[in-house]
Amino acid sequence: MTNKRRDCNLTKRIVELDGLRGIAVLLILYYHYAPSLLCRLDQAHPGEWPVLKYIWYSHRLTWSAVDLFFVLSGFLIVGILIDMKDSKFYFKTFYIRRICRIFPLYYLMVLLYIIIPLLDLQWTQGLFEGRTPLYGYLSFTQNFFLDISFISLWMGVTWSLAVEEQFYILIPLLVKFVSRKKLLLIFGCAICMAPIFRFTLEWYAAYILPFARSDSILMGGCIAIAIRNVRLREILIVNYRFIVFLFLFFLLGAAIWPTSHLSFGRPLIHLWLGILYSLFIVVIILNRSSNLSLVLKHNLLVWFGFRSFAIYLFHPPTRHIVYNGLVAIIPLTSAHYIDWLTPVVSLIIVLILSELSFRYYEKRFLLFGKSFKY
């Protein structure tokens, strides 16, 4: 049997995954923007709105959207590399496209990180504090500066980009020169080792170091390999209902996970979440005519998905700046409005900036990257 008969090529864009990326960035916005609103509501109506405790409960796992981003990245990147493995422009095209996707906006943020503190603006105070050296941000190695106090709020979320960039160095080499069977074995070993690394590391290091977070990314890679093999794909299709059951089981497990063992960096929680989100992708891919597929293809979710990179980078500093600005202009007698206004105003600004960034800045580089063909 030839490779063409044995493999399934999935080079066509899967719109549902753009919608899934939109859900991931919405969860992150909810995680960072909702607490001040929820606290203010709870203070304004103590005990009057029982539904608030359930909303608070739903908030506790929204930080796991980063795990969803990792699984998605692993699935998409490994999938692209497998599909284009035989191209003579394999490395060149992959890296140029990745550079065009990540570097323009990321290094714009780094440039602003250098320039804005020189202006000594009051509303940016506390935004650039941190002991990570500039070369850490320039080289995507900021996640190796282990203490949380080492990373500034302006660049705080970029640790996850660093993890992905570090995997982008290794994964193309493995896909190019290692057979798929051995690739699955290597990925499987790394997935099993990740919880062990997390167990031996302090919580923050366990959350941001690449070898401690390899399970989510490489689970996505394993799904990409399996879904492209006709035999494995048929097994997944035949067992689709069981996969849906497993997804619901892991979703329920995440919902009732003991709060004392739920914080990020714990040995098992990221393994559980990686399996959960990997199953979710399999459920989506295998049945693209379901109601779930229609929801994920909704224009609003796809809009958030396309702008998720900018939203992810912009939302923490924007909230800080808006909060400082409101503190400066709102009198003390009305200070209680700040907790209401900060997330609302921040969200509006972030969405506007993200749209402008995507339409007039990022898109130009993306189109240039796409001009390089495999």
C-alpha cells in the first residue's frame, strides 16, 4: 500500500478550529477581566444572587485556555509539517510563515517595552517592572527566568509564545527525519515525562518550562498524526461515540477536580486538560456536520479566532493602563465605579486595537508569508 493510499491529507483550512481558538481567547479574557466585576456584584448584592457562586465556580478553570492553545498549536503545526514533509521548501516555508505570524506583533510589543518606560508616564507605572533581561524577550527565552516576579506585566503572557517557539525548533526536525511510528513513540515518551518533570519542579517553573509543558503540545501532534493515517482514522470513526463519552468524562472530571489540586503547574491537571482538549479536537474533526461544528463556524467566534494573537498580547497591559487612568480621573467619592469600568473599557479598547492590528498590520505580513509556497 502506498503512502498516498495510507494517509489522509488535511491541508484545507478547518474553520471550526478558528472558532475554537476564538473560544480559547474568550476564556482568557474572562479569566483576567471577570473577577473585578464578579467581586463588585457580590459586594453590591451579598447573598442576593446565588447564581454568582456558580459563575465564580466556572471561572476557576478558564486559565486552562492556554492548554487549549498548546494542543491546537501542536495539532496544526505537526499536521502542516507532515503534509508538506516531502517539499524541497519544507524548512524555508515553514519558518518564514511562522516568522510572519509571530514576529511582527511580538517584536512591536518588545519595541514598546523599550520605548514607553523612557517617557515616564504616570498611567504606565508598574507595567514594566520585572527582572527579565531584554535578551530574554528578544530570544524567546523569558520562560527560563523562573520566578514570576522576573516577568513584567507588559510581556507577562509571552512565556507561552516562548514555549511554542522552542518547540518550533525541534518539531520540524523530528517530523522531517523520523518515521511517524517513531515520532509517536518519541511524543508519547515526552508526554509521559512531562507530569514527572512538573512533580519535581516548583509550581511556577512547572508551568512555564517547555519540557514540563510538552504533554499538551505533543498530544495535539499525536492527534495530527493519527487523523492522517487511514487505518487509525477509521478506528477513531468507528469508535466516535466512545470518544464523545471520553470527552464528556474528562470534561466532568475537570469540572469536579478538587480545588486544592487545580492550580496551574500541578503534575496531573495539565495532563488531564491535554487529554480533554485533544479529545475535543477529535470530536470536532470527525463530525464536521454537527451542531457543534455550526457553532464553532459562527462568524463571531471566527472573528475572535483570527484576532486571538493580538487580543492575547494586548489584554493584560490594557487593563493595567485603563485602571491607572481611571484612578487618576475618577474622584474618591466615585472610586467604587472603577471595578465596573476597568474590565468594560479595557475590553472595548482591546477589541478595537486588535481589529486595527489584524487588518492594517498583521495581515500584511501574513499575506507575505503565504506567498512562500511549499
